[in-house]
Amino acid sequence: MECEKKPVRVGFCLTGSFCTFKTAIAAMERLKDSGYDIIPIMSHNAAFTDTRFGKAADHRERIKNICGRDIILTVTDAEPIGPRDMTDIMVVAPCTGNTLAKLAYSMTDGAAAMSVKSHLRGGKPVVIAVATNDALAGSFKNIGTLMNYRHYYFVPFAQDDCVRKPNSLVADLSRLEDTITAALCEKQIQPLLLR
């Protein structure tokens, strides 16, 4: 698209959908390899919780190595993102149901939510990559709310297991770069709903 500007400065927030970390970090690495300048941000739970999907310290180390800079982990460090014009676009991948609610209701109690709020003060795009087991239940209204807000764009998503987890949605992070390109042109990539 004509309006794309590279290299683009991408704020990349990871929140606590731990089962999608491997895919999200791989998407971050692809963006870096494509020439994007990545500023990594993590919610407290994403940064400091060990799970069956890996140790928090290992995730932080890999992210730091990919991006070549320290991870933003606090509200204090996230707040200057907007005033200092540090990012062209903000990505939240994975974006949990908890984070969807915080963004829909403008709550900024952690680094991820504050980074989005600070970035939005400049009227710049935010890309959401949903990953939550209650997307078609309790979180559905928050997805709808954000879809109706200006500057929010969604990575195409699908049900990941409609039999065992009928309310769950996960974004297709192989479409992240295309979503960023469209969002920089103020367009929502289509189709949004995948089969």
C-alpha cells in the first residue's frame, strides 16, 4: 500500500495468553527480520509468570535478543511512548480477554494498557491480535466496543477449537504484517473472520 512507511516503529505488547507466546514471539521475529524497529512491552503477568509453556525469564531473554533493547515492563516506562513519539503503530499480540476489557474501558493499570493509551494520544493505529477462551462469551462485547473505536484494527481470527472451546478465538499471526500495513493506511484487513 502506498501509505506504508518503512522502517516502521512498532510497539509490541505481549499479554498473558501463554499458550500463544511461541507464535507471538515468532511473529515479532518475522517483523524484525522484515526491517521493522520493535519496542517490546510486556504486561506484568506475561513478563513474570512461569507456566507449562515456558519460563518467564527465558521469554524475556528471547524477546530482548530479537529486539536488541530492554523490554518496557512498568507504567512509568510506558507513559512516555506517546509524548516522545516513540511508535508509529502499537501491536497487542497476544491480547487476552483481560486486556481487551482494560482497553475497552480505558483502564491503565499496567505497562501494556498504558503503552496503548500513551500511543493513542497521537491518533495512531493499534493492532489487536485476540487470543482468549471467552472471546465469544464475556469478552465479545469488548471486541465489539474496540471495533467501533477509531484507531483499533484486528488481526484476522478464527475459533481454534469449536468443539472443546466453543467460545475461544485466536488471531492468525501469519497475517500480522498485512494487518499492520492496512492499519497504517487506516484500513481494517479483510476478511476478518477466518474459517
